[in-house]
Amino acid sequence: MRTCPNCERVAEDSANFCPNCGASLRAPAMEAMIDDARRALRKNPADAEAHYNLALAYRMTGPEELALKEFAVVAELQPDFADPHYEIAALHAKAGRLEEAMAAAQRALALDPAHREAKRLLEKLT
């Protein structure tokens, strides 16, 4: 359980915002990372690095569906970059979507046959 820094009410560990007052429960560094990425994307919506940073922040703090969306944008903007495919695979695996996870891990490995995390994940899934 987390305690809201604003109203001191208790919230679930998975909550990003206080259910009582709406204050952010994310770590200040994550909030800054999200704000920086959003600011960069307002200037350049095709900034793959900003999309990747936003995806990483969402993966760490939620919501994971937004992380999936952002990783998909990175994969589209940088088609030769294996990491977003691995991240997509890991998120699908965590959610129990095994077919999607395997397909994304295979795409990561097709782009980078030495991608250790993708190899490990695919081994776990098969």
C-alpha cells in the first residue's frame, strides 16, 4: 500500500493517482520523464527517442496498454530496432497473451539474433 503525499490516504500499490484527491503517486523522476517525453513529442511527434522514453516510463508506472502503444510507435518509426519488439513481447507475456508475446519476441530476434532478453523470453514461452 502507498500513502498519498498530498492527503496521506492509503492507496493500492498499483495506483498511479490517489483515489481520494487525485495527486500523482508516481515517483518524481518518472513524472519528469513522462513530462519531458510529452514535451519533446509536442515539438516533434515523430521523435522515436521520446516515444521510447515515454513507453519505458509507462512500462514502469503504468498503464501498460499505453506502454504497448508507445513501443509500437517506436517499432514503426525505427523498424530495425529490436528493443521495442522485445518490450512488446514482455508486456504481452506478462498479460498472458502468449501468441502475441512469441510473435514479438521472434521479430526482435529476427532483427537482432544476439538479443539475449528476447532469446530468454522465447525460451520461457516455448
